[in-house]
Amino acid sequence: MALVYGAFPLPNLQRRHRDLSFRFFFSDFLVQLGPPKPSPSKCPCRDWKFSVRTNAVYTEASHGSAVAPWKEKGNLSSDLDDISILNERIRKELGKRQGLRAGNKAVNSTEVEKYIKTVKQQQQLGLQKLKGDNKDKGGIGYKVDPYTLESGDYVVHKKVGIGRFVAIKYDVSKSSSDPTEYVFIEYADGMAKLPVKQAARMLYRYNLPSETRRPRALSKLNDTSAWERRRVKGKVAVQKMVVDLMELYLHRLKQKRLSYRRTPAMAEFVSQFPYDPTQDQKQAFIDVEKDLTERETPMDRLICGDVGFGKTEVALRAIFIVVSAGKQAMVLAPTIVLAKQHFDVISERFCSYPHISIGLLCRFQKKSEKEEHLSSIKNGDLDIIVGTHALLGNRVVYNNLGLLIVDEEQRFGVKQKEKIASMKTSVDVLTLSATPIPRTLYLALTGFRDASLISTPPPERVPIKTHLSAYSKEKVLSAIKFELDRGGQVFYVLPRIKDLEEVMEFLEQSFSHVTIAIAHGKQYSKQLEETMKMFSLGDIKILICTNIVENGLNIQNANTIIIQEVQQFGLAQLYQLRGRVGRADKEAYAYLFYPDKSLLSEQALERLAAIEEYRDLGQGFQLAERDMGIRGFGSIFGEQQSGDIGNVGVDLFFEMLFESLSKVDEHRVISVSYKDAQFDVNITPRLSSEYISNINNPVELINEAERAAESDIWSLMQFTEQLRRQYGKEPHSMEIILKKLYVRRMAADLGIRRIYASGKKVIMTTNMSKKVFKLMTEAMTSDIHRNSLTYTGAEIKAELLLELTDEQLLNWIFQCLAELYASLPALVKY
């Protein structure tokens, strides 16, 4: 089925309609255009008859596209040419990159080297802080201990691919009479055996980014080419991910702001904290204060601390520093319940500072109240703004925003996260989380983001006793009775709103003398607020609710939580919910009930095992890391990368990731200036007189094209597309001129100084390293171009099958460079 694209003139039109054209996409159907008889009284376009016998859709009508008179008569269409395809590919693959985007100025080499050095230092610090000192092990290892494998587990051998573990058995090798322990692995075409020591160096557990742990197929021992392709694809995906992150954080480091001053008032504010901070808290205070007072780039710090370990106080001190300097601070919470609690805590902590104004903004407020707050925010009358995602709306205009506090970022949706990410390049950001989203965790570990870990519990805190079992009415009633008898209160959490009433009826039969209430996110704000207030005061003894209570609630007297249908909750959610109790020195209990283990997925069972395993205080961080392996990676790196991870499995993918980060400076393309990029192929086309006569100033047009090419690839693309809009598709001679400009522009960006031909050989003089060349060619989609290229010294050589004409040579080089250029998203380019 052919795809045809064209611009169609409408002849005999009045002057004001002569620049009108229509564009359509066609696919095997008949188009009829029938002109009416000319009428002197009106423009014929009013009666133009148009009929199409198909299900096609009209796609575009545009003004300003003239007809190319040099095109052959009757040739109403032009297939997508090489330049159009390249332009589309660049937009798709490079358009998302911060540094490669149109209009972004390149950063000089000195800045890049300084940044890469900083990243590597941060990476090492992050690894030491968050994973412990692993010097003896040489860093983080993701290889599997063969003795932990069970029969049927899938494993990945770095060189061979995916196999199925069978057993560890003693066997006698050909070179020795002593029996040796071997790991036996089943592949698609046979059984392999590896000495245990070798297996420990080469094997990885095969985990997929989803519940399905079964690979598509086992690899072959006698043909590793398919595995090699999968491994290379995973490697390129890793490299793109690393460079994307570098672009984002380099862009942030380029932003400048004046550092804040240390003031005596800060010491007074600190002295009002009623508790003795733990050692971890003290370090977090120091880290944040240094970020704000000693750096000139915006802060982006993660405070990772278990529930009730004092993260909020760190945020309050940051707010005080920023607000004292005359800037605004925003506190963003995922739920109205948590936002209200933050508002109350901040109001109480700042009560001695009447000149500092605090406001709460959420979707449940009356219109007049909301409008008043919006006006105050815009005018700078509010210093501290607390709220839900309503704060991220387009109508919220800040007067002088200096600090953004994000509590539990994982609870926000994709659009909200994107808005938060966009703000990180211009304001100081502090993220609070007990169970960081895996992406946050990953960034903290790898040095693209600073992190402070609060893992020491306050002295009075005791661990929560966690019970995991099949649902039983008797167990539920017994747990509630025990808590009520000791004068406490109970949370009863369910995943769905529709089940709340049924549970309330059941509990009212057994505890008729007790006040029971329901809370969920779809209630009216006043009703929800009143319910929460009564529960915090102790008037309500049992609160039946959804996970709306997941974050922030600090009710000292509530020390039992019951979570029903536990398999419906994520691991981070369960950990947060459990943290609602045990806030005082009284022993707390968490009862997790599931319907029937036989109904649970493997992923749900792993989740339950993890929550029991990490029941100790301060293990939210380890739990988030475990969650990384269980929950999958779609939400971390996006669905595309999730598929790439599936090619090699999670563990090998992560090892590739750390390896790529540690060698990030080796994957750098150092571009050359456009003027220094020579293209020594003698081809000088002549423009037709018809084309020249149609152009206002052909000499100026060629000069403009040269200036666009000298600027950057985006300017050249823009020039080409504008040229075609104005004059239609260019003739063959002009296309050759444009291709020569594209070749020089791409060569300059790729660090190629000279391109010339010698017989059947094409030689490109370059400054790129062998590693960069290897990564580029691995990323190429064309086997023809990849297989023809070799790297020797400072030259890339291509051996052609036959000697080409100059024009054929230009086309071949254009295609080859286009293939190499597509790999730029996987490289650091400045």
C-alpha cells in the first residue's frame, strides 16, 4: 500500500486565494477534483467540487505554500526524501534531550569536565552513604550467589545469555581427578556447567520489570548472536538514560542564584525545637544549611527518613532560611489530610513570628477563599504556601518563589511530577520521603542528586509488631478489643471506598458502645476535616478509611492498624500505612490480612514477605530498594526503557548502569566547528534558470542556508522546511546543495574534521575515541553501514564494494552520517 503526500494548487483563483493549498495523506483510493465553469462574479474556489471515495481523513490546510513550477506536469506528489526523513528522525530521537534541543547553547569543555568530575565524586559519596562502604567488594555488585538459587530460577550469563538453573552438583573435570562443584544451567540447545567460583563472577539473577518472571525464550549455547544483540540494545538504553540524566542535572547546575546569608535569628529558631535531635538529624540540618548558604546553584536534596524520624523539622529550618531572605516557600503534599497537618505544624512552629504569613490552598476551599489566596500569593503577601497539587495549577503565580518542599513525591501523578521536575531547575527543592520512589532512590545512589539519610529512631520509639495472616473475623475483633481495652484508638484501612460501609456495619455489631467513623477522599472537605479532627482529639475510637491516611497523620494514641486486602497495596503504601501507629512510647501493632494466599500473584507474595522482613525501625530505605526489584521499572525509567531492561534482566541492567556512570567521561563527543569540517567530494550542481527566476535573491538564499548550517542542525532543519513551504520541493540540484550542508553540519557535531574518498574507500578524520565509535556503531540500525565502517587511529574508514560517482558518494555519506548522528542521545555532546 503506497503512501503519497502532496500539495495541490487551485488554478484560476482570485489574487487573495492564490497562495491557498491543501495537503492530504492518500492510501489506495480515488480522488476527484472537478473545477466549475469560470464565473466573473466570484472566486471559483467557492464552487470547487471535491470528492473522495475512501475513509481517508483531511489532515492539513495551509496558506503560503506556493506551487513548484519546475516540477513535472501531472506530478502532484513528492515522496518523503532523505532530508525529510532525517529531520523527522532528529526531532524524534534528539528533541527530548536538554542539551541537544533547538535553541540551547552548548556548554564549553571546561564546564563539562568540571561537571563530570563533580558527578563522579557525588556518585562515590552517594554509594558510601546509602549503601555502606563496599571498598572490599569493589563497589556494588549485582551478581548472584549460586548457592541462593533454586531449581527453575532463570539466570543470565554475561556472555551466553539467559538460561534456567538446574542444580549445583559435584563432577570430575577432564584435567583433574578431584570432584569439583559445578553449576548446571539449561539452555535452549543443551546443558552447560560452570565451576561455582566462575558462576559467582558471571551469573546474574534474571528479574523482569513486571510480574511475569518467565523470559520469552532461553538463549542458545551454540549461537550467541541473538543474545549479543539484546545485550547491546540494553547497553545503549543504559547509556541514553545516563546522558538524559546528565543533561537534566547539568542544566540545573548551570542555573545560578545568590546564596542565603546565615543570620542570628536562625539560632533562635533552632533553639525552639522541643526535642534533642538524633545524630542523623543533625547531619541533615548541616547538609541543607550548606546547600542553601554555601552553594550558588539550586538545591535538589532528598531527605530519606522513616516515619516519625524528624524529616519535617529539617524542612522547617530550610523554610526559615529562605523566608527570612524575603522569598516564598511552597510545601506540596499529595493529600488534603497531609496538607492540613503540615499547615497546622508550620503555623504552630512559626507562631512566634507574626510577620511571616502562612496559607493553605486546596481544591476543597470556597471560590472566594481560593481567589483571595491566589491574589496573596501573586502579590507576595503569603510567605509560606501549603497545599495539594492545586499549587501546581496554571493560575498559581508566585511573586518570588525560593523553595519547594515536596512530601512523598511518589504519590503524585505523571503530570504533577513533570511540573515538579520543571521547577527544579530554578528553585531550591527539598524532597521528603520515607520510601523514595525508585527513580529518586536511583538518583540518590548515583550522584545526580544529594541525599541525607535519617535512619536513627528517636530514643522513645519502639518497633511496630507486624502480623501477616489470612483474614479472620475473630483476629480482627481480638486486635481491636485489645487496643480499646488499653485506652487506644484503631485505624482500619481498606483499598476501596465501596467496602467501608460493610465493615462499619460489622464493627458496630461488636462495638456498639464505641464511636466509629468513615474517612475517604471523596467526602466533602468540611466533613473529612471534622472527622480527622475528632479522631485526633480521641472522640472517634475506630476510623475506617482508605489510604488517605497513608501520609503524615501523627496521632499518638492510635497504636493499632488493621489493613485488609493487603495484596491491593504497594510496598511503599504498606510501609507508610504501618507508620501511622507507633508514634509514642507505647508498643504498636500492625495486622495485615490477605484473602487467600493461593489467589495472590508471585509479586504480591514477595511484597508481603518484604514488609515482614523489614519490620525494624528506619528500614524504609532498604524497603524502597527491595521494592525496586519487585514492583518493576515502568514507572522509573518509562515504558520504553522498561522493555530494554527486559532484554537483559534487572540485575545485569543495573550493573551496566553503574559501569556506564563510572565511565561517563569516556562517552563524550567533542564536536568541531562547522568551518573546520571539510567535505572534499567534488560535486558542484547548477541551479536551473527556472528555479533561479522563481527565487527573489538566489545568492542571498544560498548564503542564508550556509549561515543556518553554521549555527546548528536545528537552524538548518528550520531553513530547509521554510524553503519548502515557500517555494515547494526543491529541484534535484538544490537538494544536492542542502545535502552537502547537512553532511558538514553532522560531521562537525560528530567531531569529524574531514571527509574524502580514495578509490573505493571513504575516510573520515575524527577526534572521537574508539569507545565512542564502538557505541555509535552498536546503536546504528543499518547493518550495511555498520559493517562497512572500521576505526583506525584517528580515522573512520569505509570499504565500499565498488567505486561510486560523486553524487552516489554524497548520498552514501549522507546516509552513513545520519545513522551515526542518531546515536547522539547515548553520548555526552558539547
